[in-house]
Amino acid sequence: MSELARLKFLVPEASEYGYDSAGKINLVISAVDGVLSFFEDAVIGTSIGFGAMMVTGPLAAWANSYIGLGEGYAAARKTIADDNIARGFSRAAVMAFHERTGRTVVRYFGHEYFSNTFDQEAAVIARNAFASGLLAGYKQGSECSQGQKQLLLQDLKTRTGLRWGQLEHDNERAAIMWYVEMAAAFRRAHLRE
């Protein structure tokens, strides 16, 4: 088995970085359960039992639809977190292979803007996941031996056809684009998601 095939990179789990939908769904379930218990206690032994049942039925249906909507948002947020952790990880790892400093990683990628018109919390999750990925990727990339770093960079250059040249050296925007392309190749070839 080649040295390149033996290298393993561990991308952090999304749940560790700002993703928690289960807690919110449990909160909704508890609130609905409390309201239903109140109606149940209020109606026992009274003549308004039928009226209370007419209220609790639609309330339970409403809560069920809310929970169903929440599951969709939860799945989307997990996908957003997973994608951004891997994206940050791969960019920082490639920069570490290329012997760039942590300050350069932060200057190039540490101030990205994340927005989500439909779910503002998803933007926060994306930002936190991306930052966590940057930290983990830079740490693991820095821990590779010099030979492993050179081997990985050569593999990525072969896959992409990209070479670090004078343009990338002189132009920060060109350098950023070079790292983005190399990171995408690294993610496809070497990350197990």
C-alpha cells in the first residue's frame, strides 16, 4: 500500500459545532405535551370535555406539522454543517501542506461571509462549522511529515494540472483561487465524508 493511500484525515462531526435540532424538537414536544396535560386536567369531570377535545385535536395536528417542518430544517442544517466543515478542513489542510502560516490561512479564509435568507441560524451554523474545519484541517495538515506534504501536493497538482507560479506569488486573489481549487481536489480524493 502506498504512503498516500495510508494517510487518513479525520473531519470533525457536525454535531460538535453548533448543530442541535434534537433539543429544539424535544422542547416543542414538551410544550405541546404540557398544554395537552392542562386541558386533560381541566376537563376531567366537567361538561366541557367535548369542547376541550375540539381544541386539543387541532393543537396536536399543528404541533405535528411544526415538528415535521423542523425535521426538514434539521436535515438541511446538518448538510450545511457537514459541507462547511469539510470545505474549511480541506482549504486549511492544503495550505498547511504548502507550509503557509496560520495567519495566512485566517487572512485568506477566516473572514468569509455566510448568509441564508430562509434560515438565519443556518448561516451561523455554516460559519461555525467552516471555522472549526479550518482549525482541524490546519492542525492535521501541519502534523504531516515533510515527505507526506510533498507527496500530497504533488498528487493534487497531478489531479488539477495547477502549478504555483509567479501570478499566485504576486497576487493574493490568484493564490486564494489556487488554494480553493487544490482544496476541492483534496476533498474529492482524500477526505472520507
